[in-house]
Amino acid sequence: MAVLPAPGSRALPGDRRRALAALQRIKQGRFRLPAVYAPGGLLESICARLFGPAAGKPMAELYRLQSPDGYAPTTGIWYPITRRLWNGIDLFEATFDGEWRQRLAMTVRARGCVARALPLLEGGLREDVAWLGRCLDVAARLLGILTRYNRSRGRLSPAARRACRRDLAGLKRYLAGNFRFVFTDPLGGDVGAWKPALALLARLCR
């Protein structure tokens, strides 16, 4: 019996060099099969099923978002931010300027997609997408700080360090006033990584 390829599948690379090149494209977010991501493709069909035909369009747009260097919207800060800080990496270094700018641009656009989808949703599905929007908002605020005080324009002056600490303190107050930090698991998921990230960034601004 003939085996039919699944929609969006592709033939295996012919040798190790091509296989490693394909793996690298996948890791960088550059592996985008038209059968999945093109208009009318599998992604749009899935989003229409999950969110409804109207809300599915902006949600599919959200999942297509990708910067020139392969950065998608930042929906959680553990991997790109808190994890690195706990490993002793200074995220204000100039080498991160391009990443933070691209992540911020994609995250702001994703927040707009959520805003367009929300009025078209109801019930538990609306609640889930609203939570996604709130997480995108927190990520955008934090990425804004990382972008604003990046060292690509030179060393941070004492005044800039004080301003950075004020912005971080303002974000901490925003979190305290808009989120409940009561967790069902010991680590708290991505939300449990928010406050530690702010504390570690504040130390870098001393």
C-alpha cells in the first residue's frame, strides 16, 4: 500500500550537510513550509477550527510573526531573559540590541493581533486568549526596558542607571497591581520567572 505524505511534510535531506543545514533553519525559525504557513494553509485551517473563522485570522497572523533574524513574539520571558540572567549574562550588553528590538517589534504586533481577536471570542476561549495578551504585554514592557537601556549607544551613565531602576520598579508595581502570584506548582510557570528577572536586572543597573 502506498504511503501518502502528510500535508506540510517534506522529503528527507539527501546527506548530512543538508540535514544539518535544515536543522539550523528550524532552530532559527526559518523553516516555514508554504503548505502550513501560506494563506489558506494548514495554520489558517487550524486557527479557524480553534478560534472560529473570524478570530482565527488575527490568531493565524500572530503565529506567522517572525523577525528578520527568526525571532517570534515573546510570550514568556523565562527562556530569553530570566534563564540568561541566572546564568550570569548581562542582558544590557550591546550584542543584544538587535535581538531585543526584533523581539519587541514582534511582541507588540502580536499584542495587536490578540486585541483584534478578543472581541470575536467568548467563554473560556476568550479568557485564554486574554491571558495570552496580558503575558505579551508584560513581555513588551520588559523588552522595552532592555531596548531603552542597551549599551549599544555607550556605557550607561549614573542617571541612566537610576532611570532604569525606576522603570523596573514601575513594572514591579504594575505586576503587583494586576496579577496574582499564587501558583499551583512550586516554580510558578513563566509567571514565576517575572519577579526574579526584575530583581536581577535591577542589580545590573546599580
